[in-house]
Amino acid sequence: MKNNKTNKNQFGKFKTHTDIHNYNKFLLDLDNKLVKQTIIDASLNKINNNEKTSMNKLITNINTKAVNESIMSPNISGLTPWEMLLVELEKEVYQPNLYVQENPILLVNPLSVTTELDKDIDIDIDIDTHAKKEYLKQKEKVFIQADINNIQDLLDLIEKYPNHPKFEYNINMKALHKIKEPLNELNNMIGIKELKENIVDQILFYIQNLHTLNAKSISGNDFMHTVIYGPPGTGKTEVAKIIGAIFAKLGILKKGTFKKATRADLIAGYLGQTALKTRDVINECLGGVLFIDEAYALGNEEKRDSFSKECIDTLCEALSDNKDNLMVIIAGYEADLNECFFNYNQGLNSRFTWRFKTDDYTSEDLYKIFVKKVKDANWKLDVSTNINVKWFEKNKKHFKFYGRDIETLLAKTKIAHSRRVFCLDQEAKKNIILKDLDKGLEIYLKNFNTKKKEDEERLRNIVTSMYM
């Protein structure tokens, strides 16, 4: 909408505090649709500014419109119409020459508001002070009682109870609204039901500031370092990113950075350099998340690698020194992490206080992942063919790395598909049928078996060379 120049008489002239209070009270009784349309009308100059429209005339016009349009029903949200208007007003009809309080009490042009005292001297009204006083009078306490068992329960609370200064809740709804987006992302992930439910405990603990030393501090003596157990392809990286986003939006992690590191990022080629390299990575991640997938690669069962010991000891020290502004998340198979990571330093176990496990994906989960990846790639599945859960149930044994293998399967299916559609119309170019999927599986298995043979041959050569 085109911005208009400030007009001192856009909403008439308020002569006393009582006038403002009455006008404000009147607006609070109106339906938000009606108020919005009135403001649009005014901003479009449908109310003739040249007539210096009085407040009474404006109210009369609005009343007439309300009767004619029969839109005076109350809002089901429990908010007053004026409060419901605020967000929409800022998005759709906000004008620089209109004055909108964060606490929506008054909508007036500040240049037009004066009061006539007994001495007939015009003095500007302190709109900020007036608005705050009016707002505080209307503060409403809301006591929420709810059982929280999963992420959907949290999302239901967010939908039911708006984050609005009018309400004072017994739980931190402001914080919950801040993490709505990452909660939705986590809730929409396929499978990992147990992990989702367990993460709720972590969220509830931190959102209530139970980790803090005192009520006014956001720093505490509890570790937020986390372990995610599970095989490759079960969404551990995505989960780690979401956890990091939640902590950043809650203000616990100030920078919100996320870095995925491997052994090569942390361990140097010479003794003494590894500690420096590890510290550099840690310093880069302060205020955010350091994620180490397959962290068991940092060490080995024999614990003879001095480079690994140097890296893990440096990391262990940083876990304590930076517990308030660093979250380290490690991931991998539970047994391997215990043997090749935690066994290197006895202090590690106590520093990783949060531990989650990803579930094994079912055939239905694998089917849903495949469908989602096809959709994300802007391709389509031919609904008339038998690409369904039964197909994935029959071939599940080939997808030990779950989501990662499904991604490879889709890539091979596209290759098979490209030969079939070479002479077809453009509409058929991205439409996958069962024949494409079956042929894609053949290519996938052929490549898998070739890689397996190469790995076996490489291992044989290593063993042979040991005894030559």
C-alpha cells in the first residue's frame, strides 16, 4: 500500500483524555475485520480528511457499518478484536504515519492528539504512559494445566495459547512460541518416535530454567552435552541441528552456530598439534553446537593412538570449561562409542548427561522416506503402479543404512528411469513407475556388491602383506 503523508486530522481531533479513553474502549469492542476495514478506509482517504471528521461522526459511520455487516460476534481466541488486529495491521495496512503501540491500546496519529486544559493551552499527551497504564489494567492471568508426553502436546499448547502481552501464563509460553519452528521440524521427521518423546524431557528441563544457578541467570552447572545412539541413515545429523536450533532460540546458545566435525578436523599429523587443532574447532563453535558423527572414529579399542588421546582429553576439558556456551553432540553406534570414545577418558561419561536412541526404521518408514525424497526432488510416483509398503518390506534387507540407502536407491532409480523415458513427452520425464524402481534396485545392488568385493579384496591384501 502506498504511504500517505502525515495528516493531523486523519482520525479527527481528540480534545481530552476522556475522548481518547472512550474511543479506545469503543475500538476494543469491534470485530477485527471491521476495525481493519475502517483503518484501510481511512488510509485510503475514503473518510474525507478535508472535512476534519469528528470522532463522533467516525463512530457513527463505524456503527452503521457494523449493523449492516453483522460482524460483531466475539473472537473464539479470547483476544479482543483490537488485539487480534495488531499482527495483521503491521503486515497489511501499516502506515508510517500511524502510531501503533507494541501493547495495542491506541491507534492514533500522535501529531493530532492534544488536550485542552482549563487554561486552554494545547499540550501533547504522553501516549506511551497512557497506553501502558491502560494495558496493565487489562492484564489477564491464565493458569494452564496440561500433560506433556510428546512434541505434539507442546505444539498443541502453542496453538491454543497465543504469545500476547495481555496474558500472564503460569508456564513460559513466550519461550514455547520461539521454538515452534524447530519443534515442527522434529515432529515431522519420519520415525524416531522414542527419540522425539525423550527430547521432550530435555526441552522441558531447559525451558523452565531448571539448569540455572538462580532465577535471574541463564548460566548453570548442568551439562547440555548430548549423545545420539544409532546407525547411519537414521536422521542423527538432522536431529542434532534441530536441538541446536531449539537451544539457540531459547537464548541458551548465543550464536546458534552448528559445525559438523570429523577426525580430520580435530586430529593433526604431529604430536602436540592435535590439541591446538581441537581447541581451534572448539573456539569456533562457542555459542553453538559442535556435532561429531561417528565419534568412535576418534579412537580405537586398543587405545594406543596418542593423537586420539590428545584430542579426546582436550575435548573433555572443554566440555567443562565451556558448559554454559557450548553444546557438544556426538553420535554413532552405542557399543563403538563406549569402546573407542568413552573409554579413552573416564571423565567423559559424566559430562554427556543427555542420551537418546534412534529407532530402527520400519518398512513403512522407508516407504515414507522414499516418497518424501521423490517429492522434495520435484518428481512424481505413478499412483497406478505398485510402489507401496509391501515393496519396501520385501526389499528391506538391502537398506541397512536406512535413509542414506534410500537416497542412493532413488538416485539409481532416476538413472534407470532416464533410459525408459528417452523418447517420451516432457510430462513423463519425472514420473517414476514400478519398472523404474525395480531396475533402480538392480543397479543399486550391483554397485553394492561391487563395493563389497572391493572391500574384501583390499582387506585380503592387507592381511597378506602382514605375513610377507
